[in-house]
Amino acid sequence: MIDKFKAKFVEESNDNVHDLEEALLLLEKDTGNKEIVERIFRAMHTLKGGGAMFGFNQLSEFTHHLETVFDLVRNNKLEITDDIISLTFESIDHIKHMLEVGDVDDEEELENQQSFIQRVQRVANLEGAVVPKTPVAKEEAVKDDGSKTYLIDIKPNEEILRNGTNPFYLLDDLHAMGTAKVVAYHEKVPVLSSFNPISNYCQWQVVLNTSESVNDIKDVFIFVEDECDIAINEIGAGNLLTSTELVNKIDEAARHQKPLVKDELAGLAVSAGDSETKKDGKKKVQLKEHKISSIRVNSSKIDELVNLVSELVTIQAQLNLFAENDGNPAVLALAENIQKLSRQLRDNAFSISLIPLQSELMRFQRLVRDLSKELQKDIDFVIEGGDIELDKNIIEHLTDPLLHIIRNAVDHGIELPDERISNGKSPKGTILFKAYYSGASVIVKVMDDGKGIDPEFIRNKAISKGLIDSSTELSRKEIFELVFLSGFSTKDEVTDVSGRGVGMDVVKKKIGEIRGEVSLDSEIGKGTTLTLELPMTLSIIDGLLVRVFNNQYVIPIANIEKIYAIDSVSFGKTFNHVVNIDNEQYPFIDLRETFETELVNKGTEQLILVKYEDRRVGLLVDQVIGEFQTVVKPMGRFLKKQENISGASIMGDGTIAMVIDTNRLIHNNATKKYRTKN
């Protein structure tokens, strides 16, 4: 059981570290912001208390020293410097490591931790600042008129210590929220002969004045709800601890071990001039009465939910087929209702599996910060559209390609400050991460204002590497596509940041694995833009079922614009696979040629017009069957290398339909003329 709680602590602590890292990046840009300092202090304080509760004692000790530094900062005894920021970033990395390995006995690890602690202590003692060994409770009255005073009863059970919980850290957390007076009740402590050192015999009452909400107070006890009886009673508004009579009552309770009573304290507060106390003092808040607005769920459970919904969609397709064949109106109506419900369930399950891009952007901000300092560049990383949501599985596959793209922008794109100044630019470079919705897709752009890439340089490089022939004529867009060919690299030297040999071809392959597309555009002296077009989800799509000879294929409806029925004779007269429709010319791909099947001439053929980047391309098929909810299953290892297919789907009658990746199909068809064949 304790291992389960430890795992939960590590998971929630990683969220805390993420918040800590984000706040530190903000603080680096605004060192005087006290709200950010307070946010960092609270995150460290939570890590310290939780670490001690769940057996991460080394983590607790380490974060205690780091917390002390920011306690000095928030009390105006220490100023934020670049050294403090850099050391805290290093400490965050060390905290991540400690969460991963837990407490260790390894001598080298312990020396490393002690070295870190000594560095933190040296920072804390800058300018003669006094470092308190433990957090000091605030003695001054809280000036915020919105503050309130509470009586908190804490009655831990006797076994609480056996689970690694230290009740003193709970009191410590309450002290950190404002001004507090604590009374410890120890009348249940037995004589020494009966005393068990791993049993708890004490309980506490805390009179706390704070501007924090009741929910924030409850959060202090989030890990011990089942091990303590907790009651939070509001005594009144304002700092009632300024009342001498009330403080004397608390001290008397400590001396005589007589529990404090809420109504008596409220009465003392009224006599001290708090006219609102009597009204508010009747309010009693029990710890477990609050409603839960969100829950933490293991990602594997979400994956299982999506898989079950996918299976339901497949069975629902079978039911539709049965209902159509049966012809019974009641069965048809039932099948239609189940289809509506399964669609709603599908949308709901997918909305649960969507997470904002912002959850992964922190590592990119940190990457830009660290690399820019290492390369002595000044770079601002700007984010737009961080709240855009994507399927978590897509984000997992997206992280490595984006890291590679951003690393390239820092290393090869942005110039050194002196070079930028000589070129009439600001010494500080900018990398813009921009995300937005476009139909059923999400567009992600990574733009830098660096030196840019010369198309002629790319062309000559491709010729020298034997990727294209010197006589090949390519458009500007096609030249930039060469960057994604295997073995192409614009840099010959090896660097610690970008390496050599593994380049944008890997990025394109990774993006292709999640049915996405990547393109590049650049202007000399202005910068480079990488554009990624991504689906919002992978598992289930709305698809158009088509037939090519005797085989069935699915085309994602999100990519389709129009469908035309055209006389076969018209296609016989086309030149270079271009057809004229409504006085416009469209290139088209004959899927019968692509999949090497027989040509079936029935007089009329179907042309499906799909979107591809900034143009439209036709796909020629024998027959359009209809629209289907399509569960996309991954291809087996024998079919994994089929470039034009992104997966397969089981139809209602048990047959298989291949899902066409239209972007990759059109791209492969367009670049045949200059790609090298192995």
C-alpha cells in the first residue's frame, strides 16, 4: 500500500517540479515579481513536506535548503541573481533525479547531494543573510482585509507514523500559510514502559490566520485524509490573533491541556471588536465535504477506454449492416440510436485523452535557455497557442521531432549577437512556437528570425551528395523538400548540440508515423519556418469508404472537399494526369495505378478532391461506397513499410479496408521525379 502512495507522490511531485520550472523561467524575466517568488516557495515547501511523508528524506532535506533561499528572497533579505537562477535550475534537475532514484546509500551520490547543499548554503549566506534552520512562523499581523482566522482540529490515528507521515510537517505547512498558534495535546502519552516509538499519541489544535482559501488549507492534508480526523472551523474575518484575550486563551489551553472551543474563541473575537465573527463563527467546514472538480487517472486507463470505444464502433458497424439486411424498422431505429450514442461516447473519450501542448512546452523553453547560454547566444522563446489540445499519443510522438527542430534553430538558425548587430538585427534572436487549429488538423509552426537557408546552397548540396541530377529542374518548394531526404545535411562539422548525419529525414519519418506532414520554408537573412500539420487524434476517424477494383480503402473525410462523377472517356483524354473540372485544372492520382490493380471501365468513375497543403488534388477510384466511423488499427510488421497506408480498419462484414494517408500519397507521387531509388 505504501508503494502505491509513493508512486502517487512521485507523479504529483513531477507536476510540482514542472510548475517550479515554469515559475523559474518567468522569474528569470521578472526578478522582482513577488508573486512568482511565492509560487516557487510554495512548490518547494510542498516537495519538502511530501518527501518526508513518503520516505524521500534526502529530497526533503535538499529542498529545505533550497526553500530557505527563496524564503530569504520573499522576505527581502536576498536579491535574485543570475547565479541563484542557474543554481535553482541545476537543483531542479537534481530533484528530478532524486524523485527517480529515491533515497540512496551510494557514496558518490551522497557526496554529490552534499556538494549541492553546500552551494545552496553559500548562496543563502550572500550579503550576510541569516539562514534559519527551519521555516519561521510569521509573527506580524496579516494586513490583507480579506484574511480569515480558523480553528483547525488535527487528530491523527495511532498508526500514522507507520506510513511514513510526519505530523510536524503538516503544522509546518500551516505556519507557512500565514500566522499560526499551535496547541499540542499529549495527555494520551503512556508511561515509558508502555511507550511505542512508532505510535502516535498526540493531537493538535491550530489557530490560523490566512488569506488562503479553505480549499488551500484542505490541500495540506490531502495525503492524510484517511489517517486523520480533521475539522476546519472559521472563527471570524480578519487577524483575530491580534486580540490579546484570545491569545491568552490559547496559551491557557496549552498549559492546562484543555481543548479550545470554537464558540468561545468567536466570543472573545467579538468582544475585541469583530462584529462579523458571531455571524461567521457558526460556519463549520469538514475536510471531506468538498466536491472533487477533477481527478488524476493513470494514462493506461484512458488508453483502455479509447480501445474499448474503438471496439464498440466496430461492433456498431456490424449492427448497422445487420439492421440494413434485416429490414426490420424497429431494429433499424435501434441501430441508429446506438450509432448516435457511440459517436457521442467516442467524442467524449477522445476529449478526455486530449492534453494541451503547454504540458510539453516547458522542456522546449528549458532547452532554448540552456543551449543559448552554452552557445553564448541571446534568444527569446515565444509561445502562441500553448492551450491547443492534441491526443496524448500524438504529443508523445511529437516531442522528439520538436526538440530536434528547436535545437537546430538555436544551433544553426540564430546568429551570435555580434553577427546579428552587424546585419542590422537586434542582438536578441527570437524563436516563435505557434499552434492553431485548421479544420480537423492542428498546425504547429516553429519560426526563427535567424540567418535563413539559401535554396541554391541546398540544391548544390543535394547534387554533390548524388541525391538529384544537376539537370533536374525543381521549384523553390521542391528544393526545400530535399532537406528531408535521407543523408542530407547542411552541416559537415559535428557539434555537441546538433550532431551530424541524423537530420530532418528522421523528423519527417517520426511525423509521418502519426499521419502528419512537415514542410520547410526559409528566406536568407530573415529566418526559417518549419510547419507541422497534425491530426488531432489517431484511433478513430470519420472516413469515406471507396472501392478500387476488388479492394476497399478509407479516405479521411477531414481531407475531402468534393466528389465528382466523371465519364471515363474524359480521363482517357487527359494529359500528364491533369483533369479539367468546372473550368479549373486539377492534378489527379489514379489509385488503380498506385495500388497496381486492373482497370475497370464502367463508363463512370469517381474523382475525390482532397486538400494538400495550399492546393487540391484528385484521387480516382472505381466507386464511392459511403461514410463510415473508422477504427484505425496499426499495420503489422510485414506491411509497416507501406508508405501510402496509415493503418487498416475492420468493416461491419468482417472485411479489411486500408486507410489511405492522402498527404503522404500525394507527396510521394509528386517527388518521384527527383527522389533517389535504392
